Amino acid sequence: MSADPSAYVRTREKGARDTRYPEAPEPLAVAVYDNHAHLEIEDGDDPLSLTDQLDRAAEVGVVGVVQAGGDIESSRWSAWAASSDTRVLAAVAIHPNEAPLYQEAGRLDEAIAVIDELAAQPRVRAIGETGLDFFRTDQPGVPAQYASFEAHIALAKKHDIAMQIHDRDAHDAVLDTLLRVGAPERTVFHCFSGDEEMATVAGERGYWLSFAGNVTFKNAQNLRDALAVTPLERILVETDAPFLTPTPYRGRPNAPYLIPVTVRFMAAELGLDVDELCAQLARNTLEVYGPF
């Protein structure tokens, strides 16, 4: 990697999907924030720069983005982005699928030490994304995931910042770990993927649930059921850009400027006025991450 974090870039595989960015939606009247994105990943026929992404988002009422890391390089980029533009806050972490790879290379402790150093920066406001993923990691890699997750929990507490959880096919294990170790004061389930029962438990424990564009997918009734039982003061919205583009643009490049599509869908599901939901989402974001 270049010594300059801003030079880091990843490219999403295009495959056979439609790689045109969708048209901008109608702007929101009340501003909101994108609680989780990966803007270091270039996508689409005409990739957008960080400034382009943020400008497009601002034009539709999305006034800030929490940029998430998943390894040393992307976490450094996230911290750089947050220090470069006041519309960005950073989350830094070793992704659960990366933890076994660092462990195999004998570098997991070193990687976590880098995250610890980055987390001390004033515009790094979360440890994330961290957690457990039993979908992509085979059993031999699970102990490294647990070790990494628990180390990240400790870092969130040490720096008194939020934590963004990646949870894939590991709902019970994640909840059990948080209960056993003790969750950070501000714990967020990024791209919540559980069901109504899990959302009820999470809400009772005071966790925040962040919903992405997949809440709009036809086959995601579990997410809509979860949204319905989540206390309004615990709901967040995100893109997970460039992934999980909301219907009707599923498969095309996602970006923070598409947050209004998901927000309007969520408002309809909850039977709320869009402006009312936007105001609540903005309050929730600032409570979790602090001011931009």
C-alpha cells in the first residue's frame, strides 16, 4: 500500500449486472445521515470520487456518511476520509472474515494495534465493522473471529466510541458474546439481518439496528418484521454502499445519495410521515456517533 492513505482504492467486480448509477431521487426535506458505507470501493461505469459521493448525497438531503473499515488499509483510508471532509466520520476495524487471515499470517495482534491507534483520532467515532460471520468463515477460522471481536469490543470501550457489528449467520453467537463480555454503551447492528425476535431482544438491551437497502427486497419480510418492532429511537439507516442497492435498483451501484429511497420505504412500512422519520433518524445518528 502507498504511504498515502488517500491513494488506496478497491474495485467492485462488475460481472453481468447493470453498472449504471441510478438517477437521484427526490430530495428529503429533513436531512439524514448514511450510517455505514464503503466509499473506498469504486463501482459503476463512471466511479465517483469521495467528493462526488458527498456532493451528490448533500443534494438530496443526506448530509453525512459514516465510512467503515474492514482491514488495516481500508481503516486507514476511512480515518483519512474523515480527517479530509467534515461530512465524513470514520469507523475502523478488522472485519470478521479478515481476522482469520491476519491470524494465519501471525499479524492479528499487530492489526488490532493499528485499529487501536486509529481509534484515538478525533473523527474516528466507531469500531467497525467487527463481529462474527459463520457464512464465509469455516470452523478453523472461528476462534480468530471470536478473539478479534472481543478485542474490538474492548477497544470501543477504551476509546468510548460506538461499535458497528457485522453479523452473518451468527445471531445467537453475537448476542451471547455481547452479553458475556459486556456490550459497548453504543452498539449498532450494521445492516441488521435478524428477525422480529432478535430485534425485540436487541431493542430491550438498548442496541441500535441499522437498516440497509435490503429491507426493500421482496424476500426480506424478516427485516420488515424486525423494523416494525424496533423502538423508533433505536433505528438507523445506511447504504452499505456500493452494495445492497434498494429496490427498484437492486444490483446497480449503491451510494449515499440513494438513502432517500430506503427512508421513504421505511416510513411507509412504519406508517410515519417521512419528515418525522428523518428527524428521528438524524437524532439517533448524532446520539450514536456525535456531531459531524
